[in-house]
Amino acid sequence: MQVTWRRRTPPPTPNRRPDPRRSSRINDSDDDDEHNIRRVGHLTLCKLRDAIARAQALSRSSWAAASAFSRHGPARADLTTMTPPTPGAPAAAVSRASATTMALTDLPYTVFAEIASHLSPCEAIAARRVSRTVYAALTRAELCISLLLRHFPRARESRELRTLLRRGDAALLEAVRWADALAATARRYHHLGAATPRTVDTIRVAREDHNGGLLRGVTPWHRFLRLDDKTAAFHHWDPAWACDATAGLLVHPVEGWRYVLRDVDSGCTWPVPFGTVNRLVRRVRLAHGLLVFEWCEKQPVGEEDDAHRHFATAYDVRRMGRPDGVGVGREDELYTLRRYRKVRRDDEAEVDECAVTFRCEWKIHSLGIPLRHQDRFFSAHNSTHYVVYIWQSSRSPWGEDEPLERLIIWDISVPSPSSAPAPSSGGGGEPRIIAQLDGAQLDHWGVRQRGAPALRCLALDDCTRDSAASAACGHVFIVEEEHRWSAGPHSSPTPPRLHHVKATGIPLSGSGPRWVDECGGGGVQSDAGGMPFCWRPADGAETWAGRCPCWRHDDFPYLTVCEVRDVQAGVRFSARHCFMLETLSVHVKPRLRVHGVPRPAPHTPRRLSSSTKTSSSHGGRNAKLTTVLGGAGEYKSRRGRASEAVREGRDNLGAGSESEFDGSDAIAREVQFGDDAWPMLLNAGYICGDERWLIGEATDGSITIMHF
């Protein structure tokens, strides 16, 4: 069977010169039709013609059709199939009645899928509005799965799709609306590429309970940056909320329930069974499926003593299946199933539940810690262990004594048998201390802080328990940081030359060598690849807590205040400041940039290019917010320092070979957020999230959630 492209225009009359005015009217009509198609569906037949011409997997007959279409132009997108004439029969014997017209959507699936794969994600989604036939063809589950894996191979939906394919779970694959998943993913990376959130949610946070008790946070170090007459923050207070971006859960205080657990995507909330009567919350932690409240009693231990007993209460947090039993098992943790599951009409109102179960409670300090600004403690936890470092200033009125320092590690893997936590509980289920280091022992490991503390934070390995040996393993890491412009009572008398970060690992078993990783980078950047003093993976994919935070001096003299890195998706948000200048950026890996984020419209008045720097006054300080896209994309790249020149990147969108996506020529591509993003997110100097959303604290104390 021969397949040819047929134009629906009458053949010219023999021996008659074509009327130029008629040809002009026909061309104008074709242009109007093509313009209407582009306006309605953002899809032109010229784009399809080019896609067909580049398709290498087309069959021989379809390739002949593509060649014929290329010769005749895009006036008509119908296919005409003709029965070949019988051998020996004249060509005129073939009746035109035997010709059958076939629409473009009636092509074999492999051919149509190859054509659709050459459309950009936004064009493939917008083309659904052309007609019902095109909509039905472009929303087929198998086609949407192919486009999702092709355009967004590192997106969360694609990763979970590959998980289901490896399991061979056909039932769960059929339970997902893949057309909606493709549309939402394309929309997400469109907004990521433009550094503009799709929606912004604001959550009011309660700061005071009905009894007048305040949320008493832990005082940060008294260090700040000073250069001439300019100052900038170097430490921030802990926020009154916590977020587990991987699980998509947020815990924050509200009126009435006091603390609630919120689903970031759906907005559903569940009460947390933690009472705040006669308690002051010092810090909230949420990670590894474990919610930890660090709190103290409102009244001191004795009338003449200002020490308050401090405790930590842990709760297990996990998602539950639906009431009808759908979704019970490992698939509860799959975002794609929760977000795009096919819902029957009779359970549209049913939502997934989240259970908060008490695990255990323990006393942080045996004698209590005064609620004064001179005493501080830092903590970290995973699913099995909790560690706290306590620093108390000298009690001597003359200051000749060293500060009191202590590092304590608990094993919290065993749940408590009691479901009602109490400060005086001391049953067999109470967590046990596996290590306790005083000042001399900390000095032995080289992490004693003394009067000039450089401690930034604590961290633990993700897995610190050997189930086979029933013993602790891994390390607790003490992360330290010093800056040449550091000032204040806790600043070092001998600052580094530029900027110095260090991570020291102490084995939880108590024996073995220590781990030390330090970096004194921040010098003059000799090339666009980074700092000559700093070692780090080329793709920045390492998230092990034992690595020192070299990203803090990524763009010296800028200081990276905080960073959110979704390694699996290849997306990174970073917030930098340099005294009067502040930047907030999002970075997308080269492959995602090329396949996932289309070039923004050139007529957009808000942002001409990524090199455009806009600033506005916020409380007497200029704010500049940037989005960084890595890769050979369409945005302009910023090499090295912020003041250096910008060069245009190559446009590889739709390139035929994936060898162009190796990232060898991909420097950091930055696209700026709006001017209002910094005050909306960086009041606490802390942001969290992943490729789906970005969460921070606004200047009024409310929580801002940017959905992409």
C-alpha cells in the first residue's frame, strides 16, 4: 500500500493561466488558518513537518509520505492511502473513490509517538486543545509515559514510574492518570525555568498560646559579618516550624491545636498530640520520618535557681492508606500515586491520612539549662539516634574558666511502652545514652569550641545502626565555619584568609579514626568551574553529611546563606548575600534544562534574560533574586563572580544526539526570582523544599510555600 500526502486544492484548469489574485487569496487564507491553529493550540503543521522529517524510526512508506509532505507544504495534514494498481492496468484505472483520507492522529502509534516526541513539552500539552481527536491521541497513557521519560528523565514522576516498571506492578501503573502527570511536570519545569512560582501559599504561624507562653528559641552565636561600615547576618534564629521536603510534610504551630502536621501539596492538616501547657518549645525537628520537639518546663527547677529542665519528645510520622484499603503498602510513599491516582466517583472525598505516633521522651540535660542568651545547644537526629551539643558560658565572674561543653548521643530506636509521655517517666523504654563527651574528650577529637565557637551545626549519617550486630555505627559530624569578616564576641581572634569550612566526624562506636574534611576556598576563581582550593564532585550530587559545606563560598565574596539541593531531580536552590546585595537562585541540571524547561517568550516584560539584575529597596537593603540553570540551555550564563560578563548559551532544545548533553560546556545558568522573593522566604535564613516547592519564612513570621 502506498501512502502519499494529498492537498485538498482543486487541480489547475488546463491551458489557463492561474489568477495571481486568486493565488494571493488562497495564500492569505492558508496563513489565516495556520495563524488560528497556532493561536488556539500553539501548534503549527510546520513543526509537525519538521518533526516527521527528522524522525529516524519511520517506516519506508511513512518516510515517503514525509517527503511528499515536505514538497507540498503544510497546507493539509491529511494522509491519503491508495490501493496500488493491478500490474498491467493503466494508471487512469485507479478510481479516486478508492482513495481513503486518514488524519494525522490515525497514524500507527509508533509513527505518531515519534512525531509527538519532537514537540516541546509545552507544545505537546497545548496541542490537546486543537480538537477532541488530537486530545484523545495526546492523552493516551502509553504516549504520556513515553513523553514523560523522554523530556523529564530525572523528575520525581519519572523516577517513581521507573520504580513501578521495575516492580512490574501493572495495577498501580493503570491507577495513575499519566496525562495529568505529564501536564503537571511540564508546567512545573516551565515555572522553574522562569523562576516564577505557579502559586504561593501563606500560612500564619501562632507565636503565643492561650496561657501567654512564648516559643522560646535557642539563641544563635553572637557573630556577624562586618566590612567597613556595612554589616550582614552570619547566624539566624531557628524557625518555629520544620519541614521534611522528601515526605512533603510541614509541622507548624497554630491556634487551638497548637501544632499541626500539614501536607504541603494538598494542604490537609492533622493534629500533633503534643501539649504545650506549662511548656516552652525551644526547637522543632522533622526528618527521617521522626518528629522531635525540644522543650523545657516553664518554671525553673528551684526558686533560687534559674535552670529549666529540658526534654525531647519524639513522634513517628508516616502516611496511612485510604479507608477502603487502597494504597496500603510501599506505594503510600510514592508521590505520583497520591497526586495522580484515578479516583472513583464514590471516593472522591477520601484522602490519605497521616499518623503521628508517640515513640519516646528523654531528658536532654540532667541539671537543666538556664533560659539566658549565654547558654546554647545544637542538635541533630535520624530515625535511630539523637545527638545534642551543649555550650554553657563560664560561671566565673572574672571569666578565667573555660565554657562548659558536652556532647551526648542517645539511641532512640526502641519505642517507649507508654503512650502518655511525662517528664518524670523512667521506664524501660526510655532512650539510653551510648556516648557522652566532655570538654577534654572533645579537645581530643579536635572539636572543642572554647570561647570563640566556630560551630555551625551538627549532622548524623543517614544510617547509624547495624541491625545485624545490634550496635551503633557511622559518625556524628561537627560542622564548623569561620569567615575573614566575622565580628562579634564569639568571633575568632585569628580569622582565616578568606573563608573556611570544616566537617569533623566522630565515630558513634567511640573507637576508630576521626573523619576530617575542610576547605579554605573562596579565593580568586581562575575558571568557571569553581574554586581552585575546593574539591567537590563535578555534578554536585554528593549529599553525604561528612563533606564540608563548600557551597557556602560558591560565589565569594557572596556568602551562600542556605541551599536546597534535590540531587535526584538535578534542581538546586541557593540564597546568597553580600552585605547590601542578596540573591535567590534555582539551578537545573543540563539535561533537565534542555528537555524540561522551554525558552521563555522573548516579549516577556518582566525579565529580558537571566543576566538582567533588578533591585528594589526592602528595609534599606537592596534585594536581587536569581535562578541558576545549569546546562547548554537558552538562558545566558554567569561565569565566576556576579560582576563578570554573561555569555549566551547554545540552544540545544530538540537536538538529535544526547551526546550534546554531557554538561562539559555547561556553566551555571541563573534566572532571577522576583524582587519580593527574598523577604517572602529568607527571614529566618532558612529554606527547604525540592523540585516541587520551596518553603521559607516571611518577614512577618508567616510561612511561604511556593509551588512550581
